[in-house]
Amino acid sequence: MTKYVYDFTEGGKDDKDLLGGKGANLAEMTKLGLPVPPGFTISTDACRAYLEQGQEPDGLADEVSTYLAAMEEARGKRLGDPHDPLLVSVRSGAKFSMPGMMETVLNVGLNDESVKGLAVVADGNERFAYDSYRRLLQMFGSTVLGIEASVFHDALDELKAARDTRNDLDLTADDLSGLVETYKKLVAEHSGRDFPQDPREQLDMAVRAVFESWNTERAVLYRRQERIPHDLGTAVNVCSMVFGNVGADSGTGVAFTRDPASGAQGVYGDYLQNAQGEDVVAGIRNTVPLADLEQIDKSAYDELLTTMALLEGHYRDLCDIEFTVEHGKLWMLQTRVGKRTAEAAFRIATQLADQGLIDLDEAVARVTGAQLAQLMFPRFDTDAERTLIARGMNASPGAAVGRVVFDSPTATEWAARGDDVILVRRTTTPDDLAGMVAAKGILTSRGGKTSHAAVVARGMGRTCVCGADDLDVDVKGRRFTAADGTVVEEGDVISIDGTTGEVFVGAVEVVDSLVVRYFEGDETAGGDELVQAVTRLMEHADGVRRLQVRANADTPEDAARARRFGAQGIGLCRTEHMFLGDRRELVERLILAEDAKEQQAALAALLPLQRDDFTGILEAMDGLPVTIRLLDPPLHEFLPDYTELAVQVALEEERGEDDPHTRQLFDAVKRLHEDNPMLGLRGVRLGIVIPGLFTMQARAILEAAAARTAAGGDPQPEIMIPLVAAPQELELMKAEVIAVAAEVEKETGTKLRFKIGTMIELPRAVMLAEEIAGSAEFFSFGTNDLTQMTWGFSRDDVEASFFSTYLDKGVFAVSPFESLDTEGVGKLVAHAVSKGRAARPDLHLGVCGEHGGDPDSIHFFDSVGLDYVSCSPYRVPVARLEAGRSATA
Ligand code: PEP
Ligand code: MG
């Protein structure tokens, strides 16, 4: 038969799956000989069985009896004994801490008789006994019997009002004994049953309530947010009670072995004299700093400090501790490896390495890319005042403050005159790029984390909140309205937090990141202790990682920044942005061209401009590979909007005007209009359908490379063909590129060194990876499109439309556009890797979709053997760190 119950003497810290975090650590402390009150843990197996069967599994009740008897023996008291009752606490404790999410019942074992016995053994302290009983009634009533907590709070408040006090401590034993009667009546009235007087029934009901609290709405929600699996269940810890509220020589407190906010070493925590733990939580009385305990009770304080040092050395990490002092005796009620801020995580990891408690591999494992990302963005001063008006998706982290503008030209104009601006749009399009560059932050009311606004903002390291759908954005009226009715006009100041997705009216104080200043070359920042901790761990991560890290960058400035941030090349240079702005007219000419000659003329005019684009980027990345992707998006993105143009044509007709250019443009836009442009004329299809387009781009790249080589540089271009589905498509384009390369070599007299490869973005390309590898020197997984095409989700729409329902229903725990769907899309990646390498063992493999900067996805890419990940420049350090963590895992 399955064993469901474990004495605290039976387990250890590695048994979290079975005993939950709290139970495992209580067992560990017991094993270390620390003063833990005797008790036992009912395992997560029992919880799962209970939830499955809807009742206690066979044998559980008997086991509880056996372990209860052992606890009674150890304490020399019996549960609910009318003369000297043993009381127990019943606490939840899952594998992963879920603070405040599940239930706790204290003082189980009190009833109308044993309360009197408790008063006698507590040296006649009736007040304490009745206070304990009313606490049990209150906790039992609300958590086990499901009565609204306010029912009890209101009765307590009424009593305090009648006694003309606001402090519980002013209530007398008689007051509390009267309150017990009131509570019992309330229990009967609201639950339809009397409070159980049988201590064992109390215990069994409390255990059941803890099991059931695993599935409360708030617990489910918390698990979803924290990505904790729903099938783990919780353990239940039944611990003999010790009391901090039996006089001035007693008390309760929390302690940290280091400051969880800064990581500094010292004595951190709070103490509350003559109190129980929930008094601290309820904030009824003010705690004193833990250091004050030295004055209050030197011997308990010294023992606590020795215990803290022992626990930290044993766990080799920051521990947080809950303890109680009962008549001068120290009792340990809980410990665990403590949560900490990002800053503290880096400091503590390096301190522990310096102390020789952990090695640098482990130090790197103790910090995360997400924590590093937090340190890299400016943030709002935590003490600053703020007024929240909306929440959207945290699309690109950071804190931005500025005047609201509603279009790109205004953003550029106001920024040029020195204003900080926040560009607010319903959604953004490539047309808004200049405004996005000029703005400090971007706020949209529609679109998800892979919407245009989000992707571009992340790429630029610009703060972005997207999909704040409570905001009504009225671009024409130049204002937006929040759900609470707040109207923000153009020019008003707002603050947006891209780390939390929050939007505030007015200016919130911002603090710069020293870590970024250091990466950017500001040596003075290197003196900062936190920066030193970060650099030390980064250096170690760089030393151990196998996976290389490149950047997605489209401009020389981004390329240079990426290099400063440690990028080992460019994994994706998107060329579409180079076709906007002043060049839009040339692109229009290309699209409107009526014959080959006009088309060639338009291409010839674009060529020198493109060459300059590539010259700057190859220079910034000299000596490192630069993967340049030939034009990918559907052409209509470079033309005016279909509807707007239709209106214009209709108006012109009405006025009897007939501008041939408008008409020609409208015809072209109509011709190119597609219902599903993402599945339309884009990627390699453009190269095949528009003769000379890809050749022009290839020529621009190769001429730029030839010029750099001639100037003594070391350009390493890699020409990448997007959205290939068939080997034939790649072969057609490859032939063109090779032909143009031969021409450029001849014209310049320079030997060119370059690669030709493809993106893997379509399931068909995955299935034909072996054949495609015949013509490709490299594959770069475009996991944005691969996710879109595999799931059949439109990446631009889906996150704002039904993803929240999918997340709520648990179809997935996180958007597959954010973190790679390793079960589905990941299998396609793995398949293409193995087939591609089978055909060409030296095939170079990378990923350039958004997942290249996502910590979990990076570990996956390392595990399937990719050579590099490529991500936006600001995520490069995060990716380096995660690649290091993956290597040491
Ligand atoms: C991709 O599809 O993953 C990719 C990198 O290309 P884009 O996002 O430009 O479509
Ligand atoms: Mg793509």
C-alpha cells in the first residue's frame, strides 16, 4: 500500500516532489538537529489521490493516527486533551512556493473543554486560551467551512468598537470568551452545522480543506502565471503548535540570511513580541527590526544567528526563515531558499562563489536571463508616485516618460525639437518606423507580443506596451480615453512600463541602468559592485557556452551596439526597412513599371542606396558574419493603403479630376491586394516573380563586400533567401546570386568570400530539409513564421484576439510566439537539423525568430545542436548568459 504520511524525521530537502517545499525543508532542519516542533507531512501523493477520488485514499486515516500518536508521544500531550491539550497547525506546502494561495488552520485541537485546560497549563492565562480558540473558529470557519472572512472580522470590529478600542490586545479574557460564543453562532448560522468539537474531526476536515485549496480559482490563476504544472498537488504539514503569544518572553519573526532586496550580508528581518505569525501579516502591530531581538532576548538571538549561519552554509544560498520564541525557547517553523530581486541574485551568486560555497558554474546557474534583462532596462523609481490608467502587454521592457503624440511625423518633429515623446497608435505599421525611432516609448491599443510594434520596439530596445485594449485611441481627435474616463490629449505627459505593461498619467521618475552604460563602454560604470558581479558571471558564461550569439540588426548603429553587447555577428539583417522613407518612390516605380526597361531603371536607382546600407553594416561587423536576408514582406506594404486610395480616387472622380498617377497607383494596389498577404506574394516568391530584384540586392551586398575587401577589411556576408518551400526556389535564386557574384568579381578584380543559405520558415521546407541543404550552406530558422504556419495562427492578430482564452483554458501556458512550442514547432526544428546535417555535415545552423532571445527557447536550441541564436541587440547579453547556463546545466 502507498505510504502517504512522513514524520519530520523521515525526509530531507530533496523530497520536494513528495513532501512539498515546506515539508521537505522542515524534515531537513529536523535532520540537522535544529529545534523544529515535532510533526508530520501528508504527501502530495495523498493530495493527488484525494483530488482524483473525491475522498481520502484508503489507509490515510490510519496512517495519520499512527503519526499523530508519535507526535503526541514526542510532545507528551494528547490532541484535544481537556487538561493539557496538544494543538496542531495544518499548513499547505506545494513543491513550488505559492505564497498566500492555499490554506492554513492553526490551533486545531481546541474545543469548549480543552480551552479551559489550555488556560490552566498556560499559567492561568485565560486571555491567551480564548484568543487561541477564537482564532481557530475564525480560520476554520473561513477556510474549512467556506464562510466569508468578513463575517468574523465584522464581529471582532463590533466588539472592539463596543470596548472603545482599535487594538486586539485591549480585549479581556471575558471579551474573547464572549467572542468565541458569537463565532460559534456565526459558524452554525452560515455553514448550517456546529463547529466540530471532536479534535480529530477538526484535523481531518482541515487536511481536506488544504487538499481542496489546490484547485481554488486564485491558486489555479497563480500557477498559470508562474507556469507551475496543475497536476502536482500540495502536501499538508501537521505540526505541533508552539506559541509566540504567551507573554513578553515570547514572540515571532522572520529572518533572511542576506538582504533579499540588495543581496547585502547582515541581519535582516522583523520581530514581533508576544504575537503569533498572522499578527505580523495582518499588520495589527508594528514589528521591530530583527537586530532588536538582541536586546529583548540575547540567548534566543544568538541561537537564531548561529542557526541562520548554519542554514546558509548548508543550503549554500540565501535562506528565509520563520521562527517563534516560546518562553525564551527558539523554535524553527520554516526555512527555504529565499526569493530575491534581480540585483540581489547577481550579488549573492558572486558572494557565494567568493566564499567558496559554490563554483562559478553554479553561480551562473543561480541567475537568469530574465533577471539580467531586468537590470538592463531603465526602470521607474519604486518610491515614486503613480496613477495607473491602463494595462496592456509588456511587449518590450523599460520605463519611458514623454508627451503623447499620435503619428509618426509629429513624433519626429517634436523629438527633433528636444521633446521626449510616447507614440500612441491603435497598431503600428512599417510607416510608423521613423516615429518609433524618435519616440522614447510606444503604446498601442491593439496587437500582441509579436505585433509589428512589439517586434520592432524590442529590436530597437524601445519601451513598448501593446494591446492595451481598454484605451480608446482617437488618432483624428488627437486624444485617447482610458476605461476610467481619463482623457489624455496630444502633448500630455504619460509614463509607460514595458516590464509590467502598465500605463500611468503624468511623469514617473526613471532610473538609468548602470549595466547598460557599462556594456555601452562607460568605464566609470565598471566600478559599481553590481556591474562587476554581472560582468564576472557573463565572462564565465561566455567561457563555457557552446552556442554562439548573434544579433538581428538592420542598421550600422544597431550592428555596432550589438557588437558592444557581445554579438558574434548578425544573424538577421532585414532589408525591408531600407525600402521605406525616401526610397518609397523608387519602390513604387519598380512596382508600377510597365516594361522591363522601367523596372531595370528603378532597380538601378536603388542599387547604390542599398550598397551604402550594406557598407555601413559590414564595416560595423568587420571580421564577423553578417546574414542579410533578401526582401521578404508582401509588396503592398510599400504602397499606399488600399481603402484610402479608393476613397481618394472616388473623390477625384467626383470632382471630375483624373490624376493618372493616382489611378495607376490604385490599379497596382488593387492588383497586388491579397486577402492573406502573409500567405501570398512574399519571400522568395518576390525574387522569382520580379526579375532583377534579388539580383540587385545580391549585387549591392557583394559590391559593398568587394569594396571593403579592397580597403583591407574582412567582410563576411551571408546571403539569405526567405520563405523557401521548395528546393527549386532556392536553386533558382542561388543561380542568380552566383552569376552576379562572378560579374562583381570580374568587375572589381576582388575574390569574394560569401555564403548562400535559406530560412526555414515553412513546414514543407522542414520536410524537404535534406534536399534544400543540397543548395544551402546554412539554415536559419525563422521561428516566427514557422510558428505561424505550423499552428495556423496569424502572428499579427492572434495574441490580441483569442490567446487569452487559450491561456485561460490551459491549451498552452505561454504564447508559442514568445517561447518556442518545443512539442510541435521544436520537433520540426529538430527534424530539419538532423536531415539538413545528414545531407551536409558542415551545414551551419541558427535561429533568427523572436525565440532566439527567449531563455527557455535558447536552452532548447542548444539541446538540438544549433550553432547560434540571433536576437535583438538588447537581448544579446541575456542570450549569452542563458547559453552559458544551458552549457553548465
Ligand atoms: C521569422 O519568421 O522568424 C523571421 C525571423 O522573419 P520575420 O519575422 O521577418 O518574418
Ligand atoms: Mg519570417
